[in-house]
Amino acid sequence: MNIGLISDTHGFFDPQIPDLFQGVDHILHAGDIGSGRILMDLESIAPVTAVMGNNDYGIAGLDCRETEVVELGGVRVLVHHIVTPESALSSIGGRFATAEPQLVMFGHTHKVYDAEVGGVRFVNPGYAGKQRFSLERTLARMTIDHGRVEIRFHRLER
């Protein structure tokens, strides 16, 4: 199964996204979406699971939860915008404990992250919004094959 991972679009749908997500079966958006139109554009590529980011409250057309748990390719994934991997229970709350995810996808920092902490893999695809500061713009593709997860990060050109 192929999954597109994206976060922190802040209302900007980069024209490179359709090519980079071509052939994905599902897309996960880890918040700071910025516009309901972003979700519609992503849904034209594949089904989307998205969560609210700290900048999404009060935006028309965004009807997302703070946390989602989905099972994709036999892997339980928790999606939440602001996560501190080293203290996931305190940053995500009880949903982390009850969901028992194998992978947590998050955003907010605008920085790529991929590490295992306490037996759970934590992934941040970076940010796909308009260029900010000197941070590299990225998104990721995740492949799940018989429970094996492979993640590749893709740089978005300026």
C-alpha cells in the first residue's frame, strides 16, 4: 500500500503534489491545512485522512478532528498535529495509550523527522506550504508491504 504524507500546507497546494503522490492509495495530512480547498485537491488524488492543526480553528470548510487513528496496510497509524515523540502520552493524550499505534505521524515543526521512540515510529513529513525562512519544503511517501514500513522524503522545489 502506498500512502502520501503531508503537513503544514497553510492554504497552499503546491503544483508538484499530484505528481509526487501519483498512485498513492491514501493521503494523511497532519494539520495546519489552511483551507478546505486543500483537502478537496488532495481528495482528487486519493482518499484523505486529515487532522486539525493549531492554525486551522475557525477556517470554513475544515471539519476535522484533532486526532485520527487509521489502519493502513495492517499498520495502525495515529495522526496528530503537535507531538513530542519523547513524551507522546503527554503531548497527544489518552488517545495515544488507547490506540496503541505502531506509527505516529505529526507536523507543526516544519522539519523532517523519522525515528523510533519506545517501540513506536514517529514521522513528520516536514512542510509543504509556501517557502518560509530557510527550511526545506518536503512531503513523504510511505510504502507498507506485509507490515514493513518504508518512508521516502521528497523535496519540493522552490
